Amino acid sequence: MKQQREDVRNVAIIAHVDHGKTTLVDELLKQSGVFRENQEIAERVMDSNDIERERGITILSKNTAVMYKNTKINIIDTPGHADFGGEVERVLKMVNGVILVVDAFEGAMPQTKFVLRKALELKLPVIVCINKIDRPEARAKEVVDEVLELFLELDADDSQLDCPFVFASAKAGIASLEEDELGSDMTPLFETILDYIPAPQGDPEAGTQVLISTIDYNEYVGRIGVGKVDNGTVKVNQEVIICNHHEPDKQKKVKISKLYEFDGLNKVEVKEAGIGSIVAISGITDIHIGDTLCSVDNVEPIPFQKISEPTIAMQFMVNDSPLAGQEGKFVTSRHLRDRLFRELNTDVSLRVEETESADSFKVSGRGELHLSVLIENMRREGYEFAVSKAEVLYKKDENGKTLEPMELAYVDVPEEFSGTVIEKLSQRKGELQNMGKASGGYARLEFSIPSRGLIGYRGEFMTDTKGNGILNTIFDGYGPYKGDIQYRKQGSLIAFEAGEAITYGLYNAQERGTLFIGPGQKVYAGMIVGQNGKGEDIELNVCKKKQLTNTRSSSADEALRLTPPKVLSLEQALDFIDTDELLEVTPDNLRIRKKILDPTLRKRAGFKK
């Protein structure tokens, strides 16, 4: 018999990047009394990883739970970026409803549409929370209409259209049910969750069924599976069978050694958990996302959608430059291999393959952001390695034609820049599908474009729109190959010999283009020290000293003035490198170099092409 469990609610918070999901969770935690009165609390307490804090984005979904009026509300904070969309799809399997957070000024954005579509397909009820209503330019009324239009566009049914709207300012910690009233605390949102999100259902008497939706990893206990108890109860020391909807042959008997539930930000050990509980299970080494844990006498996997396939790949290889091994702690191929395979424990959208060379690994992910976050994490942990330019993964259809990954790109730019953006994206095989007005004198452009057309474009886009443009992309399946794209029009300035860069040598080099290094930096032959203004590569000697004579001339004593170098960030460097170049990544430096350092061998390779 199916029963409802009234003292639990499971809800996910979904939204576009930067609309305030994580801050909202902070407030719900504070106001439900999870923290002591005098406890100091970090802002965005859910973003635990350094990169999440610095960039202000959520990368991994997080679980937390609050008590309100004797009801336990399990809340899952999800990422907003398309590169981490795989996280969102899986999390929705654990919940009975979602809170859709929308910025009161920006309104419904592309990512809002992406996550909302997933929720509506699963027939989940939606509470719409219009956040940041205390912004001076907030336009709550219009945003409500935009959201309802989006519901209609996504074929929501009548019960979903009849959703409650809550108007909040997560930063100020207030919510109300009327758009022109400011509330005093978050009670209206808590009440709406209890009234509108259905209690979880299941059969407490049936055999155990727990679907694992996310994997956590801890160095002491190994892999931890997180999921919802759908039927029956789950107990410590119980014997269960692991099975999987997509792999009918997989059946393995295991024992549950530890069981946790969430309470605030902590995991609390429990002896058993019933239907509707979100639990974490440790002690099973071979547990994966999508597995179902069933009782021994009733093996029935719960259906589960496949994890999105990666669309772009890079080679990660051992650093073999003349400066190798001087800055990193972990430099060998064994270190690199162990670290990449360890990443697979928690990141399900990643693939790591060994190649013919023992020193190189092919790493595939969902997008440039996905892979650059991995590179940045490894670099901070003390790894030193080199990566190649990102390349997209092609497929073949049944007729043998090449297919490539396509993206929908939504661009909001001030109108005076729209011509430049359309021209640039058209050169990169983008097709303009729609053009309209966004708020505040901005034009909104929609393009269908191959994923490889966007590689290396973001930096250029920021320059072209003077930092005022917003570019959002969503993966849009595979389409026919669109033809060759010319990536970079400028050549590189290449160092001619090893040594230390000197002002005199750099002064002569800066007439040729933009420099990436300043005086005193170590260079080696084949390292790229700047970008040429013209289309070809030039070799220069930046270590050249001035010849000294014993006659003084009046002009020679004037100081040489250097233009400050353009220091590239990790993303800009990944964007800049060409197919015959590598990015050398160490804890202290990012250096761009040619794959073949020796100039003679490099020329020969060029002729062969």
C-alpha cells in the first residue's frame, strides 16, 4: 500500500546562474535555527569549494535539511551553468517539487528554461520565487508574465500553470506573497513549501528500493552514494543487491555499513531510514550514479535517464618543457593518471581515456568551463602538466556522414555592438535564428552554432562588447558538420633561445605585437611570449642585451619604456592556443609553447602539412 509521509518534504532549488539560489538556501538555514545565535557564518555557506567561492558559481549539487514546524525539509542546491546540467537532471529524481528562482530584473534566462523544462517533464510542481525584489530596477510584474509565458511555451499542464509566486529578497532574508509588499522574514516561503510541495509517497511494507542520484567522495570512507528511499526501509548492516536499469546484467550483493541523513549542513548517522528520506550510504566501493539498492528478495531497478555524453576533449600530458619539474609537487605520469581517475569518483560527466603514449591522457567533458575548473583545481593542488587545445567530439550517422555537437547561444548585447557580434558568429558558422529586444536598450540574439565555433570566442566577445555583453549557451544535440572554421587570425611571437627576458630584448619585440611576459621572466626556445599583429609566427630574441661601447650618445641613455604585458587568465590562455601549441600549467605559472620546440623540426612538420 502506498502511503504519504507527512513529516518530510523534498525540494530542489533551480535557477539561471547568479539569480540567488545559494544565498536563498543560506537564509532558509539561518531562519530555521540551524546556526547558533552567536555563530559566525560565511556568505554562501553551500559553496564549499574555493573556485565556487571565487567565481560565485555552484559546480556540485549540495544537500541540506531544515526543520520547520516539525516537518523536515530536504533542500538540494543545484548548479545553474549548462556545463553542469547533468547534475540538475539527476537531482530532480530525488525531489517531489522545485523552487524556481528568477531574478526580478533579468527575468527568465536561457538556463531557467533548460532546468524548468526538465522539472515539467517529470511532472514536478513548481513554486516560483521572484528574487532580488529590493533591486532599484526590479520589475516583478513583468517578470511574472515572462515566467508564465515560459510555462506555456514549455507545454505546462493546468495544475503546473496554477503555481504560487513568492516575492523575496534572499540577501535581506524576507519574502511575501504580494509583489508590492516587503515581508519581514522567510515564513511565507516555508509555508508555501509545506502547502504546495506534496509529501513523498512509497510503500513502507515493500522491499527496499533506493535510487542513487549523486556520488560524494571522501578520502577516509571512499565513495558515498546519496539518494532517496522510494520504498521500504533501509537499515545499517542490511544486505542489499545493487542493480541498474541500463545494465540488466549488473547484480551484486553488498552490505550497508553506515547510513546518514542530512541535518543542516551536517551528515548525522542513523540506524534506519524510511520512505521519502534522503540518505547517504557509505561502505560500498563499487556504487555509481543510477544504481538502485534493492532488498535481496525483490530486485527491481528504478528507471533513470542516462548521463549526458561529453562533447569536447583535451589531451592532458606530462610537462616536458625545459622548465619542467621546477614548480609542481606532482609531475610524473603516474601522479597525473591517479589524479584524473580519482576525479571520476565524483564527476560523472567526465571521461578519461589512456592513449598510445603513457604520458598523455584524453579527457572529455561537457564544455570549456567544465574542463577549466578541473585544470584550476589540479593546479592548486600542486600538479604540473600540459594541455592541448580543446577539440570537439564528432559522431558518424548511419550513412557515414560526420555529425558535430551544436549549441544554442543566447546573446544579450547593447544595440551598437550587435552588428559586430552577428558578423563574428557568422564567420564561426553560427546561424542567427531570432532577434529581439531585451530590457535596458539591449538586443537579444539567438544563434544555432557548432560547439567548436564557440571555443576561444568568449574573450573576444568581451572585448567586442566592451565587457557589457552576456553570452549563454545550451547544448542542442548533434547536427551535420558545418565546414571548416578559421580560429585565429594572428600569429605568435616565439622566443628564440632560453634565458631570462631582458628589457632591451622585449623593447624591440613589442613593436611586433602584444607581449604576454615582462622582464625577468624565464623563457625557453619555442615558448610563446606574445601575439603577432600579423598572421604569421615570428621568432625573436627577448634575452638580447645591448652592446656596450665606451662612447656616450645623448639619446642612448633615455630609459626604454615597455608597455605592460597582457597577462592571460587560464580561460584566455585556453582560448588563445592553436592546434600546434600547448598550455603548460604549473602551480605558479601558465606558459604557452609550441608542441615542437626545435625551430628546424617545427618548419619540417609545417612543410609536411
